Amino acid sequence: MPSKAVLLGGAAAAIIVATAAWWSGAQDGVAAPQPAAPSMRAAGQPAIDSAGQASADTPVAKAERRRALLAQVALADTTYCTYAGDTKYPPVSRPISEHPDQVYPNAPVTDEHALRGADGSADAAVQIQTSQSRVFMASGETVAFSVRAVDAQGKALSLVITRAAAQGVTYTGQRASAQIALAFADDGEGADAVAGDGALAGILAPAQTGLASFNGTIRTELRYSVAGKNGFVLFDVIYTPELPATWTGQAREAVEDGALVYYLKANVLKAGRYVVQGRVDDAKGRPFAIASFNDVLAAGPAELKLTVFGKLLRDKEAALPLTLRDVDGYLLKENVDPDRALLPRLEGKVVVGKPHPLAGFSDAEWHSEERARHLVEFAKDVALAKAALGQFDPALAAPKSACLP
């Protein structure tokens, strides 16, 4: 699940914050040093100023200043080129390689750890393998849990669940939520994939229990016994019972303004800012891009636009046709916890596209007022750093830029 807003890449954002502070220091670094105060020194020794430093007219001092000026040019150029490269695609259309944790959002979350006792002890001779099908749950969705015990050689051990209960996590002063008992089995039915493999599985369906109206973290606690020892496992999910919008099931692909776009129709029940994202695979089934929507919607019928930027398609030489899959999203809520109301997820393939020719997409970089403004300022920093270097040593050529002409 994405953060509250789809932002620029982390490297670009950090550069914007750091550059102003750097340039102030850089200016100090290139300023002409003050003349050294007269002092008594032995013949042949370099002049020493009042701070105990070598005078600026010595070969050592000049070499140090030259290195500092060259480093300033390199830093200014790196800042410009990194920002330009990180922002050539819009925030709503990014390579999926930037979001490795979002490639398969519906994959089970698995873990393996040593048996944990209620007293804080651990026994590495017994390994507990757990799985849960999801962490975020929209209204009406269910989550499957499983637990299995193995020895050091990976052989399944007999595990008996002595207690399995789910309850909403509440805070001081709040009324305790209902506590729901869960059933776990190893019978090959329901959430259990294979009968008799030692893995016990169960399902939590909040909408069908006393937790139907609970909004927040639901914690499922398992108490178990294995090899004569007792242990416990905790599973947490974040559940939002409010349904802010529903999907109509209508979706289409189009080519607009040199980009590939997907339109998904929805019925918006509650107005506000919606953040939605889908995964895009290429014709070979390889994850290619994250396409996002981040905008305010009014209540009523709506069409959400997810974009795969033209230059991204061209630069990465995407194998077409593309497929949009695994779409999820939420209504952003301010100053509350949880800070979102989840949309029902669209699992699997949502739109299978057409084999458009790559040449039909634009190769132009993304443009925005903010990006243009930052590029202008970063270019000024490069020019100032080069000017300071040229003033110090007119015969010294500035290093070649990684991206500027």
C-alpha cells in the first residue's frame, strides 16, 4: 500500500532539501582567505596564519583549494543530473523496479522464527513457520492464517493449537472490542491448501463477526503446544469497515498524449482524495511499471486514469502488449487512525492491452512547473561552481558534465 501521497523518488527529494545547505557552505569554501598575520617562522617553512593554517599562497594550500573547487563542481553536476534523471517520468508512472515491495501485493506474508514462549524465552530447536494472506483488509474481505512447526532438519512436528482468538487493538480509555474465536485445521479445506502436511490454517472474516464495525488493527493470537513446549504467535491486520467507493467492473485501455492509459470506472460513495495504483506487466509477463492515480473525487460516477508514461515505454523498450493487474487503493483520511478507507482490491488481470507500436509513444521527458524551476536552480549552481573554479585557475578546465552539454 502506498504512502499518503505519490511523491518524487527519494534521491530527488533528498537532493532538493540538501542543495541549499550545501551551496551556502560551498560559497564559504571558495571565498578568498584573509591575509595571514605576520609571525615569526623558521627559514624555509610555509607562512602560518593566526588560525595555524598554511597561507593560501603555498603550493599545498592551492592544491587543497583546487580539489575543493573541483569537488564542488562535481557535486553540483551530480545534483542536477540525478534530479533530472529521477524526474524524467511523472510520479504517477514509475518503473516497478523502484517499488520492489509492491510488485506482488497479494502474495502471502511469510515468516519463520524460533518457538517463542510467553515468558520471553526462545527455543531454536523448534522453528515456527507462519503465513497470512494479507495485511490490509477492505470491508467484506477475509484473511487466511497458517502455522506450522518443524525441527532443525525441517521435518514437520505435531502442533496443537490451544487457543485462537481475534480482537481489535484498542487504546486507553476506549471500549474493548469483541473477541472472536477462530478455528484452525489441517484438513485440506478452506484456507488449508494441503491436508496432513502439518500446517494448520484458519480464516478471519471480520464482516461476519462482532468485529464487523471495528476500524483499525485486529490482532489474532494463537497459543500452541509442540514437542512438550508452549508458544504463541501474533497476526496483525488493518481493517477498515467503511466502503468509500466500489468498482463497476468496466475498464479500458487507450493511447493519449503519447502515453498508454487505463480508465477504471467506479462509484464514489464518499468524496475526497483517492490514491490508487496498479501493476503493469509486459508481454512476457515481467513486471514493468507502477501506474497510479492521486486526485480528489466527488461523490458519484467516476473514471480513474492510470498512466504508463510514453518515455518510460520507450526507454525500457517495453514488450507490448501490456497487462494491468492487481489494482488497489484507498480514500485518504486526515488526522485519524487508520488514515485510510480501503477500496476493494482488483486481484489478477484487470485489462489486457493491445500490441501498440513503441514508435507511437512520445519520447519527451515529463514537464511540470516545479521540475522546471528546480532544474533552473540546479543549473545555476553548476554555473556558479564552474565560475569559481575558472576564477581560481583560468587554465584549469572544468570536469565534463554527466548530462549537461
